Amino acid sequence: MTDPHAPDVSPLPPDQDPPDLADLPQLPITAFVDIALPLPVGQIFTYRLTPYQQQRVKPGARVRVPVGKRRMTGYVVAARAEAPAGVETRPIEALIDRDPVLPPELLELARFAADYYLTPLGDVLAAMIPVEADAWGDRRLRLTDRGAMAVHQEPVARALQSLLLERGQMRISEIEEELDDPRIEALLVQAIEEGGLSWDAAGARGERYAAAFELAPGDPDALRERAGRSPAGRAVVDFLGALGRPALGEELRQGVGCSSAVLRRLATLGILLRFSQPRRLALDRHLMSTSARMEDPPPVLALRGDQQTALAGIERALTGGTFARFLLRGITGSGKTEVYLRAAAAALAQGRSVLLLVPEIALVPALAAAARQRFPLALAVLHSGLGAAERQQEWARIRTGEARLVVGPRSALFAPVTNLGLIVVDEEQDLSYKQDSSPRYHGRDLALMRAKISGAVAVLVSATPSLETRLAVVSGRFTPLTLTERVGHGSLPEGILVDLRNESVVRLPGDVQFSERLIVEIERALAEGDQTILLRNRRGYSPLLLCRACGEDFRCADCGLPRTYHRRAGELICHYCDSRLSAPARCPRCRAETLEAIGAGTERIEEALHARFPDAAVDVLDRDALRRGGGPAAILERFERGETQILVGTQMVSKGHHFPRVALTGILSADSYLGFPDFRAVEKTYAMLTQLAGRAGRGERPGRVVIQTFLPEHYAIRAALLQDDAAFAEQEMRFRRIFHYPPYTRMVQLLLRDRSRERGLARLTEIVGRISGHPRTGELRVTGPATAPLERLRGEWRLQLLVRGAQGSVVRQVLREALGEKPIPGLAVDVDPYHLL
Ligand code: ADP
Ligand code: ZN
């Protein structure tokens, strides 16, 4: 598949020298700062500083600024000695952070991303920083009794005291402005530590304190005597004596079985000393508990030769201390995870930090559990499924350097670790790494850039690498590390192709397409005590609820497509805009009772399985399941414990999990992507089928994978069935090259939404005009304007323009000039688009 004539295009962020960061953190004292704001305009705005602010403002910190009549949170990106000529600058209203929320490397990464993805810097920064990031300036302080009664000599301290006596409670940013004294911050910190000031935990979001107790100094027996005759009181003293350390109130109440009143009484008697302690939230519910308990020692495995060679390659690069890129390849179950966890251990041992990225939140619990077993204290978990307080805690642990190994989905690449040594991108080919709202970054590509800026080692991991990464290996930009064997006796599963065209359809209740062969295989798996995974890439009960009498199909008026029937929820939901109707018993239009569910989603497959195999326990894993009690971790744990025999789900079930008892996997329709007008449809199908096959037979015995299809001759399906990766890669690379698709070109999609089709087309046509007027237009290939495959969404037309070129930098340069500074209403720019809908 090597192509000597391939243009030198980087599928990954282009090689450019990371800027010199040495001078970023400390700024000269300046009167003005540039602030990035999350506004659709790409500009940076200059604001004025008070003398007080001049001394403390730092790049990477947040500030509150007036914008028109509003106030917004912005990010300091640079300092300047003077304002741009002819611009009236406004003052900053308040400093939010005492320390920068972003280390300089991340600020640099943000600048790169804004430039590369043709996106406002403020948008990128907003995506990087969780709202829960602790905001010093937002804390609301008040005087404690001690603080109110204290007698101060220093004028500032007196001023602070009387200000708070008068106002009751104030934000730190307000206090700082009011008093405008360089010593105020130190004074506040000291007063908080000494207990003269307290702040409201709710106002500060997240940081929580819990009551803790320890025994007063002195002879334990004497303390026991003083506790009196109450058995509870004595029990508490004994408990703490045996423990030999302070304990949380909660721990004591549970351990002894006493009430808080007992603890309060003992504290009043001076037997216990009470203090508060920051509360640590255990993130157990986000970890998979059955596979790896923290108490259990990590597995001690002797690495195979190929694993050793791969690990040695990564370790050498870590020792070298400079940027390096690897592709760790190997079929599912070949021991890739084991290799990168050892590489992580090596990086941590060097005192460096590690980011482990997975494509989906559902994959976090298992990896985080494995990581905690090996690195119990260093692990932090970061994703949107965490509660606000949990996220705030993890973010804080990372910033202080307590946590140095972060596991999470794409956004975890922005974790503010310092001294980064290693970034691992597991299942690098997965499309979920691409964010489909602004900023439309690709997690893998930004991870590579972050590694480059930090001089770290990047390891992409995959059984079926993306074509982008394959080309990067061929062109020598990546070092391949290949695992050739499957661990243990597990061999690849037997592939069973079912040609649906000549299937005498077995009709289960509800018209679900189960071939006879699939039923036989499920029966066999159940009889042999094995587990089954079935993939159906549609959630809900049926994609269509249709009135047989009048043809009513509950189309979403805004999006122009039928709503999906969710029977359990009793709703008809538009999967594009989420608009909902409650499902009627009879047709609202003709009043007939002839509504019929057509086709099957996961919910209906589940129902059909219950009917056909009443003794088997069936569970569903899809996006709807994320919202039900327990979430993905609970569903996966039940499956891993063997409480569930059949797991049905969307793509989520085919990714990454390791279940030794799965003997059978099946896909009800392998053709779901192939009908899409998307140049990646074949790649998606191949990756999906290969992954699914990889889930079967990972234990002692070989498994089976059943592929049901109407297109048995298609090369993606054949290659997946025969496990002929080279054949797939060769065919697909040829197709991409001949038709000028990525990775042989760089593509940008301009998607315009407008209520009026004509007006939208006119806007895009105008852009085409500006592109063709550009001197470098000859290097580009412009397709459209045309209606996008999904024509309407939420009542608007969707029109698109695809721009391709051999050099990404040229494509971006031309577009930047053609689009101009002024935002174009309804236009979304997607650099390296992955969801062409
Ligand atoms: P992959 O990430 O390639 O799918 P894993 O690293 O998850 O594979 O390995 C699959 C299983 O094999 C895991 O249970 C793992 O603990 C085990 N394993 C990995 N390497 C070895 C080894 N060298 N010897 C024995 N078992 C191993
Ligand atoms: Zn809709």
C-alpha cells in the first residue's frame, strides 16, 4: 500500500516547532492584557489593568470583563505595554484566578487548536477548562466570630475587618477591588488559615469539609473514665485508640454505631478534639469493581517477546526525553493494554505524568480500575459523567500534582498535568475522538500536538488503525510497534457469514431479523454456559411507528425525518433534535388503531430475545442506558460477573471490553453504514466488524462471530470475515487516492444552516467566489454548494461546501482569507470532518 507519489500531507497536526515557552509564565508588568472570549468572532480583545491587577495577572488565568452590556469570563492570553492604536480599552472587572488555570503548554496548545481548527481561541479555552475549576476570586468570604472580635494593628487588616463587618459577605474579587492593596491576598490567605475568615462551600463550588475527630492528648484510660458510663462514649474512645489516627465523623458513626450527638458531647467534654478535613470523594462508582479490586495486587505477568520489544521501544523514547510517536498495533487481546500500562509505570517512575485516553466514557471504568490497581494514588478520572464536585476534586488533584495519571475520554487530553511524559490514545481510529460541536477538534490529533509541545511520547493504539495513521507509518512519521500473537490460547473467532438475501426469514415477535443460523448459535452459547454480545446500531424500540391506515409516521416537522419509537419511555423521539411526542395508542390523524412498529432498535431486540429465550438474562447498553440507574459501569459489571447471558447494544458493546466468557458475537445488520454518502463508510464498517469479532472467544476456547448482511461480496465485509487487514487497507487506500479523499488530501467542510434554502446557497456561492479569487485557488478542489446528506435539521436547511487540498496549511490559509473576520451567520467550519451528515 506504499505510495511513493503520495503528497507530503500530514494527517496529524503539521510538524511545527513548539514555541519557546520559557518566557510565558512571568510577564513584565504591563498596563494592558489581551483577553480571549468565547464569542463567534475570532478576535482577541484588549483590556486595561489597575495597578493592583498589573501585579497579579498571569497568562492562563480567568478574568471577568465587560462585553457590551454583558459581563463574561475571558482568559488572559498575553500582556502588552500599550493598547492598540485608536482603540478605547475598558477595564477588567475582576480577576477570577489567583494562579493560572492553565499551564503554559496548554495555552500554547489552545493557540495551536484555534489556528488549526479555524476556531475562536475563547471557544477552545472554554472547552479546556471545566466550569468547576476552583475560582479563587469567586469565593464569598465572611468574618468568623473570632475574626469579628480580633484587634488589628495594621491598617489594611482593619480596613478588611470593617468592610466585612459592614457588608457581611463579599466575593474575594470584590474585596480586592475595594481595598486595592498589594498585601491583601496574603492577608486573606492568612486569615482563612487562622480561622478569622470563613468561606461558603456552596459559593466556592466543590471543596467540601467533613468533621473529623481525634483523641485529646493524655492517658487513654483516663479519657475513657471521663467518657462516663455511656457505652457509646467509651466505644468511641476505644475505637479511636485502636485506630491510632484521627477519623472522620462518618467513619466513627459507622464503626461504633453511635450518633453525632455522642461525638458532640465527647468534644464538649474535651475528650475528643474536633477539626475539619477536606473531604475526598471516592470515585468507586466510576470504576469497574469486579475486574480489579484496589486491595488485590496487580497481576504479575511475564511479557511475551513481542510485548517486551514494544515496551522497550517506548521506554527508550521516554528516557530520551523528547517527542516521539508510536503506533502500537495488534489484534484485540494481544496484550496492548498491558504494554501501555507498563509504559505508564515507567513514565511515572521518572516523575512524569501520563494521560490515557479512551474513545468513550463507557470504556473508562475498566481501564481506570486497572490503573488504580497499579497506581492507586496517582490516578485521576476525568469525564463528563462525574458530578460537579467530583470533577472539581479531580481537577484540583491534577493541578496540585497529587494525581499524575489521568484516565478519560478525549477532553482528558486537556488535563492540566505538568511534566507530561506519555500520552496514550487507545482505539485511535475511533470516530468518537472527533468532537462534533465547536471547537471541532480531534482528540487524537491534539493529543499528538500536546505531546509535541511537552516533549512527551505519544502512543496510538489500535487493532485496525485509521487510514490517516497507516499512512503516517508508511511515510515514516510514526514508529510501528506490532504485537503478533494473541494472549494465551485464545485464537481469533470463526467468522460466520449470513447472506440475508436468501434467508427464509425467521420471524420473532416484532419482525426482528434473526437468521436461523444466529438463533442456533445463540442457543448453543446458552447451552454451553457462554455469553453472547449482539450489536444493533440503533437505539429505541423501532426506527418507525407507522399508521397502516393513513401513513402517519410522526415525522419531526423541523428535521423532516420520522421519529424513533421508544416504547419503554412511551415516547416518539427525533434522534436529530431530541423533540418528543408521547406515543399515542391510536393514530392521531385517522383515529384508527393500526399503528405498527417497523424495524427494530436495541429495545425491541431485547424484547424479542426475552420472548425467544425466556430463561436468559438480557441487558442493553446504549446511550439511553447511560441515563438509567447504575449507568454503563453497572451493566458491564453484571455482564462480567456472568449475571447477564446476552448483552445487546449499539457500538458501545463492541469497543475495548474484555470478557473472557463471551463465545459468540453477532451483528444483525452489517450494512448500516454502507448506505451512507460518507467516504469513511467502508472504513467504519470494517473497523466495527473487526472489533466485534475481537470480542468473541478471548478465553480458552475460540469464539464465533455471526455477520448478517445483504452485501456478502463487499470488500469491507470480506476482509473483516477473513481477517485480511492488508487486503482491506490496499483497496481502501486506492479508493481514497483515486478520489482525492483524506488521508491523501486535507478536507474542510463548511456547513451552513439557514431557514431559506436560496439565501443559504447564495451565501455559500459567495464564499466559493472568494475562494476562486484567491491566488492559491488552483491547489484546491471545491465541491458544492449542495444540500448536505441530512437536508434539514430543526427547521433549517443544511447546505455544505467541501474544500480539499493536498496541503492542509494552504486549505486553511485560503479559507481564513475567504471567510474573513466577520462571523457568517449559521456557518460551521469543520476542519478534518469525520461526521459528514
Ligand atoms: P488488548 O489491549 O490488546 O486487547 P490486553 O492488554 O487487554 O489486550 O490483554 C488481554 C488479556 O491478556 C488481559 O486479561 C491481560 O491481562 C492478559 N495479558 C496481557 N499480556 C499478557 C501476558 N504477557 N501473559 C499473560 N496474560 C497477558
Ligand atoms: Zn427533529
